[in-house]
Amino acid sequence: MELEVCVGSSCHLKGSQDVIAELQKILKKYEVEDVVTLKASFCLGRCAQGVTVRSDDKLITGFTPENAEDKFLTEIYPFVTF
């Protein structure tokens, strides 16, 4: 599975680098860094909706470092195949 975090100008200003750092910690915590690839991506087209993450073909908006674990556990982790 691939996770792409938008690092376009809008998401960058909204803290995408901090979201990436938090997701790196989360992947390690749940021991899925060998099955989930974390990447940066340019604009995912949801600029007004906060930092956007693409999980395979699903766009998830409004990521922050504070809610990253909740969003990961509810919207991404259930779909990780081991």
C-alpha cells in the first residue's frame, strides 16, 4: 500500500511536513513500515480541505499531526494487507 502526502504549496503551509513526520512514527508504532510506503506528492487538488493524503485511490483530507493517528486507524489501517 502507498500513502502519498501532499506537499504542494497549500498543504506545505498547513503543515504537511509535520504530518509526514507523524505518519513515519505511526507506521513504525504499528509495525507496518514494511507493507506501507510513505511518499510525498505534489498537489492532490484538495487545497481548501487541509493536508491531503492519498491511500491507494482514496483521498483523505484534513490531516494534522494531532489527528493523524486517528485518521490512520480509521481510514487507512483497516485496508492494509499483510
